[in-house]
Amino acid sequence: MTTTPHKRPAPAPERLGILLQGMGAVASTVVAGVLAIRQGLGEPVGSLTQMSHIRLGKRTENRNPKINEFVPLANIEGIVFGGWDIFGGDLYEACTHAEVLEPTLLAKLEGALREIKPMPGAFDPNYVKRLNGTHIKPGTRRDWANALRQDIRDFKAKNNLDRVVLVNCSSTEVYIEPGPVHQSLEAFERGLDENDSTISPAMVYAYSALMEGVPYANGTPSLAADIPALLALADQKSVPVAGKDFKTGQTMLKTVLSPMFKARMLGVRGWFSTNILGNRDGEVLEDPESFKSKEKTKLGVLDTILQPETYPSLYGNLYHAVRINYYPPRGDSKEGWDNIDIFGWLGYPMQIKVDFLCRDSILAAPIVLDLALFLDLAQRAGRKGIQEWLSFYWKGPMTASGLYPEHDLFIQLTKLKNNLRHMMGEELITHLGTEYYEYPSEGSH
Ligand SMILES: NC(=O)c1ccc[n+]([C@@H]2O[C@H](COP(=O)([O-])OP(=O)(O)OC[C@H]3O[C@@H](n4cnc5c(N)ncnc54)[C@H](O)[C@@H]3O)[C@@H](O)[C@H]2O)c1
């Protein structure tokens, strides 16, 4: 199946700026990781843009280039990092505090890491109750937006960059529902002027990025660009946005296992997911209001995949619970347990137990890199607004209003790769497969 390409992406820039909102465990692991990879000290494991190949054409054509040789992506050699945090210091200190990467590796990167110093963050303690930021911007929400926009311009000028992407790697904010100030750009602008407290810091960063024409990705479950006011702004400024909440450990597994149950028409009675983690993210998520934001994106996936309304006897009574417990001894090395009660033929019960001893930031870092590179590509291909083709990376993928999100990891991967093929005017791959066999043609018997 061939398609007319939407617009071929413009050539990749030699240098790309990646601004990180929040420079904690995930962000510092991305930065140190990219520096290490550049020096040949590690491999970009987990990154599609760096490692994955993409099949083109028929299976008999043997065309299988690497993604970064097929589409014009910025090269990691030319990436420049910057960002904000509500604690000062530098990225070497952030890496040391996060305790994700080995001190011996960090020692080799110390000089370059120390050069990156977070700019003061835009912070309201009512949105992240467990943290007391000391490195923060003064003034009202309008002042924050002006200062953040100036930071973006200064970062571009100082590093001689034409293109920049912003990825939100900041602490999870408390759960909020969109209110009147979020409904239109006019109301939002007024809210900034009036320092309306229902505008969260995450929204101010997203607004500032969009105003500067900078693609924006939300790696957290916080409400940010996913409000009508900012989606209208993304459209107006022709900027791509994507979110939300990186799909890394437990939810990645959930979106692989649950499609399997549904594919085989196996029932699910219960799914109990629990986590212990001891990093700052875990500490913030101890606050019930921040946890509620996380719970929403974590719980959402099963209903959409299993469709209980279509299959009430298989999934109608599913009990689904997610717990997160802060347990300091574990640091960034999380343990996620899943107990899944399934049933088969004639309703006979079975159980599956998954114990995933993972590393949160190690799983999240390649996602940040991929998103930054793909969002930059999307903008050069003339795409704007919600980038649903990047659903692959999200626990709660943003979609156009009225559409349910696609959560199945492998459908998401097919969607992503077909979008790349489409962008480059290549044949889409439907997996129909009839071309390899002799079938009677239409009209014959
Ligand atoms: N690691 C994963 O697997 C994973 C998966 C999905 C989502 N996330 C989300 O990514 C985010 C980052 O995770 P992490 O483990 O790096 O957490 P972290 O606590 O180590 O880092 C977050 C950083 O954001 C800073 N911060 C808080 N409010 C800020 C503000 N208003 N402006 C600027 N900086 C601010 C904090 O000081 C901290 O340094 C969290 O929201 C987490 O829920 C992580």
C-alpha cells in the first residue's frame, strides 16, 4: 500500500538542543548516557532511533535500514543539553545524587557534566508537596513564562542552535482536572496575567516552549499541554506536542501481556500491581495527590485494551489496583510485582506472577532521547499538534478529542514505523501477505 507523503522532512540540523524540565534521575541519566555513548563508553540500548532497523517494501526485497539511516534524524554527536531544576548545582551532582550510574563512569564524564547547570525552575509548592525548591524563579506566572522564554532564547543563542526540543522530566504534580482558565488561549493568557493558581508550573513550561516554537513532550502524568488552550497554541504556532507519562516498566509489561490475553480470548478477573522504589520520584509519589496523577495513567491502559463492554464475561468484573510504596533502600532500582488472575476454558482459573527488578531511569533515558529526536523530525516534516504516532512511548497517549488511545505496544510500534514510512513516501506495511501466494484473482472461481 503506497501513500502520498504528507511532507518530506527538511534535512536534519547539525546541532539540536534538548532542554529538560527537571534535571533529576531520568534527565541526568539521559545526559550522562549520551556523553558516555559519544565517548564509546556504552551502547544506546533501548533506543529505537539509535538501534532499531525498519523493514521497507516486501519481505523479498531485503531492505532493512537502520531508522536513523532512513529518516533524517539529528545525530547524537550534535546534541546540546540544558534545562531547569528547583535545586541548583550541576549535572555531575545530579547524577551523584540519583545514584543510577556507577561512580567510575561518572568520573570519566565529570568535566562535561559539571558544565551543565540547571537554570532556576518555575515552582509552586502546592503542586509538588514533598519538595521545597530553593533555586526558583521569582514573580507571577506571567513573570515565569517571560523568564522561561528568555531562557530558551538565551540557550539557543549561546549554543548557536536553530532547533530545540523540550522534554518534561520534572516531578509529578498533584492531580487536577481542567478548569475554565484552561479552556481557551485567551482565558489562559488572562490567567497568566492574573497569576491564576489553577495554572500549574508544568503548563507554564509547556506554554513557554510552544510560544518559542519548541516541540514539547510531557514525560510525567501532570496535566500540561493536554488542555484546549495549549493545544490551540500548538496548532497556531505549528508545534508538535506529545505525552504523557513515559511507558517504562510495569505499564510496558501490561500493554504486552493484556493484548495477549485478549488475542487468545482468555479472561482476566484481577490484576494487582505493586511497586517499591526509593528515589525522589518515589518520595514525591508518596503524596496521595501526586499519586492520583500517576494512578490515572497507570490504570487507564487495561480498559482500553480489554474492552470490558464488548467482552463482559471475560473482562467485565476485572479488579485492577496499582500501588506505589516509597522504600528508600531501593533507590532507583524499583521492584514491580504483578499478580494476574486469569481464567480459561470453562472458566478454570490460573495465575501469572511477574516480578520485574528494573531500573527506572535506565528504562526512561532512551525514551527521552528518542522523543526529542522524533519530535524534531516531526516538526521538520511539517507536523503540528498531537503526535499520536509516538503513542509507543506513553502510558497515557494523547489523542485527538473523541478518540480512544491505542495502548497495545506492538500496534503502537507498527503505527510509529508506518508513520516513518509514510513521511518518506515508502509503502506502508499492512502484514496482509497475499502477494507471496497465488490466490484466485477477483471474479475468478
Ligand atoms: N523513570 C521512569 O521510569 C519514569 C516513568 C514514567 C514517568 N516518570 C516521571 O518522570 C519524572 C522524573 O522522574 P525522576 O525519577 O527523574 O524524578 P526525580 O525526582 O529524580 O527528578 C525530578 C526533578 O524535577 C525537579 N523539579 C520538581 N519541580 C520542578 C519544577 N517546577 N521545575 C523544574 N524542576 C522541578 C526536582 O527537583 C527533581 O530534580 C517524574 O514525574 C516521574 O513520575 C519516570
